Amino acid sequence: MGPSGVGKTQLAQWVAMRLFCLHVKDGQPDGTCEECQRISKQLHPDVLMIEPDGRQIKVDQVRYLKSEFSKSAVEGSKKRSLLFEMPIK
């Protein structure tokens, strides 16, 4: 939630990288390990990134999230989801 262009997406990806990074140093993800690289490219199987289809997230997208979170993590012990650009009304 917040104005466009202030870095919400980058912050969300940083948090995901921090949680999955293989080489955290001084509380910072290294950004170069395989986990960080796949998150930044939106290719990590345990980090689900959903963007609204139009102005809002659709029922099918929520069903997809529900289905994915009912399964175990593919590579680790946890899954995370990032929901992008959801206007609040």
C-alpha cells in the first residue's frame, strides 16, 4: 500500500531474498547466490508473485495461491507470496 514508484516491489523482493539467501552477511542478502538471482528474476518456485489481472486480483488467482500454499515447499521449508500493485478501495 502506498504511492507508486516508492520501491514497494523492490522492498518485497528484498525481504524474500533475505529469507531465502544462502549467504546473508550483516543482515543483508548477497544478491548473487542462486536463491537471490531466481527471486529477482521471478523464477523461484517457493516465492509466488501475483500481479492483478486488470484492476484487481481475480478469483482464479486467489484459487491458484490457495492451491500452491496447500502444497509443501519445493526446495525449502517455507513458501512466500508477493502481491503487487493492488489498489485499495
